[in-house]
Amino acid sequence: MPSVLVLNAGSSSLKYQLVQVGTREVLAVGLVEAIGLDSAKITHKAAGDKVSRDIECPDHKAAIAAVVGLFDTEGPRLADSDLVAVGHRVVHGGEKFSGAVLVTDELLATLDELTPLAPLHNPANLVMLRAALEMFPELPQVGVFDTAFHQTMPEHAYTYAVPAEWREKYGVRRYGFHGTSHAYVSREAAALLGKEPQDVNVIVLHLGNGASATAVRGGVSVDTSMGLTPLEGLVMGTRSGDIDPAIPMHVHRQSGMSFEDIDTMLYKRSGLQGLAGRSDSRDVEEACEAGDEAAQLAQAVMAYRLKKYLGAYAAVLGTLDAVVFTGGIGENSALTRQMATDDLGILGIVVDPELNSVRSKEARDIATPESRVRVFVIPTDEEGEIARQTYEVAQAAGRVRAADAPTS
């Protein structure tokens, strides 16, 4: 059974999974942290065993070498895993990419050009791409873009009402992110409904430290809450989400704070962190239960923003078959799900409190039998989706042997 190595590079980290294509079984998962620092470490899990050790890791090239080394010593050995391709999560593909593509010199050059759109993410992706190409020169490598799924948005949905020069010269428009998660979860929702993706309308709420909502009509994205950057939209762990666009200028004029510092505040010191002094929603919920008023306000603001997007996207879709919660918060926070859906009977959304309170790693329906709209909790599988798209692109390009085709 063929396998794909999925790499997700951050500026100082590298997440990875070895995924069996046909079964979607995760053969190994790991994380390299603090790349470029003296405190670098690697954690590797396989076959129920976990290994964690400090390493010297000056750059991403050293990180991928450390990963390959642990596969050799702790297993499963890549040489024995029928590894047929390497898939890379790439954050921003701009307007250039509406699907996964083979990594080529031309792709790398294009990603260099797109760096201004994602200065915090794409440079790390490029470093990892080049390091992996050197480490696995014989394997096809594929870039899977967070933005690709949203390239189906109609022009009126992705266009901002800003000067033409901004749109044409600087690429200012809505792009959206979390595309691999929204694509996977919306397909799974259709399967739970017993229908094909093209026959259903769903709203997907991907809620983690980063969070986004997407309206999916007939299997394609028609609107999404994140915009030019992953800052717009829902309240997140440390990101503000929607704000009056004049706020940065107001703060700059009043305080003299630089726009770089304001940018940092909006990305890293806002959201739940700015409201409650805590970025982890679990800590916020615990503080809510203890009577912390700041935490209670933070929870209420986050849930209210979710409710507004649910109403807006129900209007966009016209008819709604299901709402889906996914991501770390979406899958595990009964409080957030309940607060976001309370009093939405007008939309046909009625959640069963008992079903909602059940903790499970399985996909499930938490709506009442009378609810016209189903409410699903579906664990996302971004790495599995990247592996699937990677295999399909490599196979279509003739880079994967017919004998490697998955049997299920």
C-alpha cells in the first residue's frame, strides 16, 4: 500500500505525518520545534510508541534530516513504507493555484513572487520545499494550498470595495484559508447526509487557534470568512478577526505605535488573548466556570461572531442542509457549539444538549430529530486530505506506478 509523507512547515517548526493512501492510516506523526534555536527538539510517534529528544537543528534542512533519521531508528523505515510522494502544505497560492500542483522550479519562483501576500508563512514553506527536494530528489513532490479550495468564490464574494489600483497592482482581494480542512469536512458531511457533495449546501466552521467559516454550495466554496490574510473573520486564539478597518490608523495616531507593532498586536495579542488574557479556549472555558468576567465576555464575543456568520452564510446559500463543527475547538467544545447555535430555530438549526455534551472522536450528528438542518461534529483530517491530493496529482503526472494505486 503506497504512502505519502506530509510536511507542514512553520517559520520555526515542522509537523509531519506518514499517511497510507488507500486506508488513510497514519503510520507515524511528529513535530520538530524551535528550529534555529538551541532548544530545538523532535517528537516522533509510531506504532503506539513516542520518542522525544533534543537535537541540533539550525535550519529546515537539518529538521528534515532529523525526521528521516528518526524514521530509520524508530520506524517505520521510509525505505520499507512504499513511500511514493511528498506532500507540502503551502499557505498562500494567491490567484495562481486552484488545486494541488507538482513542485517545480517554476512553482518555487511563483511562490517567491507571492511572498508579500503571506510574509509570515510562504518563506518557511519555500525553505522546506527546497530542503525536501534535496532530501528526496527521486520522489514527486506536490504543493497543496490552503487557498486553493476558495478559488471557486464568485467575483462579488472575493472583491473588496477598495481602489482598483489596490486590487490590480497589490492583489488585494479575499483569498480564504483552511481550504484542505473545508474541502475534506464538507465532503464528509455530504456522505453523512447520504448524498453527493454537489447535492448539498453546508456551512463549515473550522475552529482552532485559527478559525474560519465557509459557505459550501454543491461541493464548492462560495464565501469564506478569512480574507487577504488569515486575520479577518472569526475571533481566534490570538487574532482579532473582523474589526473596523480604521482602528489601526486610530491607534497609530493616538499612540504613535508603528504599523508593524499594531500588526503584531492584531495577530498575536488580540482574540481570546486580548479579551481574556488566555489564548487557549480550554483555559477560557475553565475561567468562565470559575466566574471570571473577562473570560465570560471573551466566550460570548467568540460565540456571537460565529452566530452572525451562520446567519449570513445561511442567507448566502439560500437553502442549508448541515452545519459542521471541526477543528480543536469545534470538535471538543460543547459550550462553544451550544452558544453559537442557541436560538437559531429560525434557520432550522436546533441542537440536542445531551448529544452535544457527548465527547467522541467519531463524526456525529448533534441536532434534534426535529431540526430541519443537521448539525455535525466531524474531526478534520488535513494531513489525510493533503496525502490524497498529493497522490492524485503525482498519479495524473505519471510519477506514480500503476501498481502503486490504492486498493481502497
